[in-house]
Amino acid sequence: MSWLAVLVLILVIIMIVAAIFSITRKDLIVAVIGTSVISVILSALFYLLQAPDVALTEAAIGVALSTIIFVIAIKKTDRYEE
Amino acid sequence: MRKAVSIILLAVVGYYLFNVFLNMPFGEKREGVGKYYLENTLDETGAVNTVTAIVVSYRGFDTLGEVTVLFLAATGLGAILFDKRGKKRRHQYASLIVRVTSNMLYPMIVLLGAYVFVHGHLTPGGGFQGGSIIATGVLLMFMSYRKFEANHTALSVIESLAGLTFVTVGLGGLIYGSSFLYNYLPLGQPGDLISAGVIPIIYIAVGFKVGAELSGVLDTMLKTIR
């Protein structure tokens, strides 16, 4: 296995852990932070797989803009899942 | 019972998706339209970045459609959520450290966004990426200063002018060339900042449009909370 394959494997495992983390949390703000962790790692993966155009979009929209939209929606409703 | 059924369904779908992706050739051979683009882009459009050449030149009409979709989404959000007076925001600023840091970072983020869309035909990135980076900088200012407000008139003017530029440049292709968005300006030396004909003009217009739209969306949404 090349070092690139090992790195991609580690990043994918961290992504799966973050996804499970954000599904199981009852505190929705923490769950949203979990999804933004997924976006950070996904953007690194896009860069490693030679798609820097997509990585830039994912970093700006996935990490910053969609997270803040979720946070605004949570602020207008309930913070904790029943 | 319902959970068991959904887990079984997920497992089946996951198994077939895994097999499909496992058998997909990844970056091995280049054939068909991909090969054509990689070999002829530089001669036909003068753009060093093949992705930009495809997005703006070969598939430029699709990009016009994407920009329209984004415009419609921003308009619909504004129609539903826009409140002229806005909720009265609390006169409460973020801490001094956050304010000083965002004052220093804001110009740099906007500069990075402008760099990304001006150099769209040379380096990775382009109008959509640069515009969303600029919106990220505006978001930083919204979060550190609760009273920071976007000028909606200026945003609408920028947005309309950028859209008009895109369509006008595209229609110029019908007059001076053979098709909509035809690359009728001189191509120049590949790798120079002013090269590739109409591609930089269109991507700068798209960058302004996306930046203005996303900033307007953020301002509209932040005005609905206290």
C-alpha cells in the first residue's frame, strides 16, 4: 500500500467516526459541528484525489456557510433532541 | 421491525454501491470526450486550467443555468424571510480578541476570494469558489459585529450588473462568432493573466454575482434571529 492509500484510509475512518458521532448526539449544535468536521476531511480528500477546484468549494460552503445556516435554524427551534 | 428492515435495505444498497465503485476505473485510461478536452483545450480556448475551460467555454450554457438557479434560490429565500425592519439585534459584541482578529482577517479573506476568481483560468478555482470565499469573510464580520449590516441596494446592483455582463458577453459570441458564448476575444499567451479571451471576464462576473448573492442570503437569515 502506498502512503497515499494509507492516508486516504485514515481520513475515511475519521469521517465515518464523525458521522456516527453526529447522528447519536442529542445536543444538535454538537451534531452540526460533527457534520462540519466531515466537510473539512472531505475537502482534504478532494485535494488528495487531485480535485482542488471541488476542495475549495467544499471548504467554503460545507464548513462555513451550511454550518451557520444549520445553527440559525437550531437557534429558532429547540437545541436538544427529545 | 422497521429498524431491522431499514438496516437490511441499507446493507443491500451499500453492497451494490461498493461493488460499483470497486470496479470503476479510476484515472487509468483517458478516452472519448475527456481525452479530447485534455488534448485540445489549450489550443482552442487558451486557458491553462482545463476545468475552467469546460465550465465556462464548452459548457458555458450550463453555467448560466446554475447561476440562474442560485439567483432564484436567493430570491425565494428573501421573499419568504426578508423583514424590512429586522429583529432588533442585541447590542452585544464578540470579545475583543475575536473583533481584532476578524478585522485583520476580513481584508485578507476578501483578497483571497478575489484572487481565486481573477486567476480562474490559470489556477484551480473560479467564480463559484471565489464568491463563496468572499461570503465566508462577510460571515466573519457578521459574527463579530452584531450591528454590521449589508447594503441590500448595493448588493442588488452588483448582482444585476454581473448577470447582465455574463449574458451580454455571451450574446457577443452570437454577433462576432458562431454560437452563444463563443470565445471571440484574442486568446493571448497561455499562462498570462490577460489571456483566454472571454473566460476571465465571465468568471469575474460570476464571482461578483455569487459573492453578492450569498452575502445577501446570510444577512437575510441572520436578521430573523435576535
